[in-house]
Amino acid sequence: MKFEVIGIDYDSRINNFMVSARADYEWYLNKTQGSEENLEIQRDIIRGTKPYKNLRADLKMGCILPTIVLAARNIDILVTEKYDKNDGFISASKEDIEVLRRIIDEVTPKDVDIVDGLQRTNALRQTLEELDQDDRAEFLGRSLRLEIWINIAFFPLAYRMLLLNAGQRPMSMKHQIDILSGGLADDLQDLDGIEIIRMKDHKRRVKPGQFHLSTLAQAFQAWMQRSPNVDRTNLVVETMVVDEALESLGIDLSDNDDANQRDGFRQCVDWMLKLDRAVGDENNRFFGNDTVVLGFAAAIGFAHKNETLQDRLNSSMQKMIDEATNEKENPLGVLTFDQIRKSVDTKRSNVGEATRGLVFRAVREYIMQDGTSPMVDCWTQSASMM
């Protein structure tokens, strides 16, 4: 197997080092083996369409693939600290290039995510399977160009991926966020009281603080686009949502407050964790409901980006947590919520969509009132708009 580092660059927009590299197919397929499972939920693999059939035919003839983009975690990049991040053309020494080569060469597949190039990777694997045994060695020895983002956090990686696909015929934003969900789990796992359940764990939520990674990935999208409805089928609307998401992520990347780009969504999840504990085991199903989580995340995201509501967000959420902790009979008005939810006319409305909207409007109303109206009243107010 062959792998070589060509150079390093620093992206000042997302504050991260990127390594330009080259590898043979064997090295690449080995390092990305199982990465689809690492990502929990992956973009639908297109197997039979004509463009990918043609690509497999071209691969057998020796075509050069466009650069594939990877993210690699748990990499020791101490060697990069000596270089000036403001240098627009970093000239790394041969010694440092070799150090980076050795370090990246030792990365394990569980720490590698495919950011851009999943379909090409699938085409490589399928082509290899289609080849006769005698032709495989030559095929595996061909070269591939790589762009490797080292230890990149979830927030800037999400921005990078959305930007990469903007203007193309892209996978949906939902699929893009799902692809990055492994990084999201790493970013949230140190929050107090959280237990992230991955798809491969085959576990059910049985107590407060447990959240499925797929739910958190959807919650991030809802928070980012400020809407609880994450499944978009209208291409025009989807494009507008992606543009808004890029703007939202771009604003946060530029925010030097606490020098922490990820605080917004982490704070959102932290609030939900505290509320989840406050409503108690007997109401475990409340935040165990995906529609509730998405509605909360969207409302908090809405306030986070709204100039008028930003100043009320922290105080109102603290009041909500206090209210849920002190109200033992009907914390957060969950009994009222259940009554309203059960009254939804299933013949006229999609229950899931109606519930997400109910939660979104109620939480948004609570924040708008800066916590001066109890959640019971906010549920009633929200229900009047159904």
C-alpha cells in the first residue's frame, strides 16, 4: 500500500489544517473500510444509474478520479504548530511531511469519514468486485488524490460540506448532516448526563438523557434551519434552506465569543438534557419523542439567530428549567401537551408535522414572553394556531 503527503494548507475561514495527499486504491479502500457504518446513516448509494455505470467502466480503463475529501480524527498534528497560519502558501519541510505521512498512515478506519466522494468510493469497491482476480493487483495500485481535514470539529465540517455541495445537484441537507453525525456525537459526548445511542447499539431509550444519534442529527438540522420540518421534497425550498444554513454556520464561524464555534447547538442540547431530567422518569416519553426534540431545537435555533430574541434566550430557558423542576404535577405542561396532541384530527393533519409545529410555536412563544407565561399557557396558545 502506498500513501504520501504532498503538502499542508490552513483554512482561516474554519480554522483548520488540511493535508493534500496521494494514495493508491488499496490504501484508500483499506482506510475507509466500514466508514459508512461509522457515519451511522449514509447517503443512499446509487448503484444502477448510467453515470455511475459509466464511471465503473472508466475506472477499469484507468481514469483518474476527482479529489476525494476525508475527515480524520484523533490525529497528533503537533508538527503543524510551527507554521504560520497566515501564510497563504505553507512550505512544509521534507522532515515534517514525512512525520505527517507516518501519523496519517497509522489512522484506523473508525476515525475516517468520507466528506465528499462516497459515490466514487462505492464505484471503486464495485469495480474491484467486478474485476477478475488477476486484474485486481494492478487496479489497487492506481493513484488517488486526497484532501484530508485533520481533527476538524463538527460545526466547521458541516459548513465545509454544505458549501462543497452548494450549487450542484446535491444530496439533501438531511443526508449531508446524517453523514457528519459521527463527528456530532464526538462533539456532544462530554455534555453532562448525555448518553448517545448509535444505530449499531440496538438500544431503546429507557431513561432521561438518552438520545439516539439520528435524532440529534435531525435536531441539529432543525436548529440550523430554524424549522422543525427537516424532510424537504421541494428542490427550491431545499436550496433556500441550504443557503440559510450556510449563512447561519458562517455567522457562527465568525463569532469569536468564547472562541467556540459550537456553543450554540451544544447549549441547545444541554438545555434539553436539563429539561429532560427535570420532567422526570415518569415523563420519559416526552423528550423520547423525536417530534418534541425537533420542535425544541428549531425554536431555540430561531431565537439564537433572531436579534430581538437573542437576549431573552438564556434567561427564558433558565426559567423554563426552573419551572419544570419546581412543578411536580405537570412539569413543562406535558399533560396539556399530551391532551392537545391526542386531539389532532388524523384525517386532516399529519400528526408528526402537526406535533413538531405545536412544540416549535409553544417554545418560541415562551422565549418571546421571556418566560413570563407558563408553558401550559404557551401550549394552549400554540394549539390555537393549529
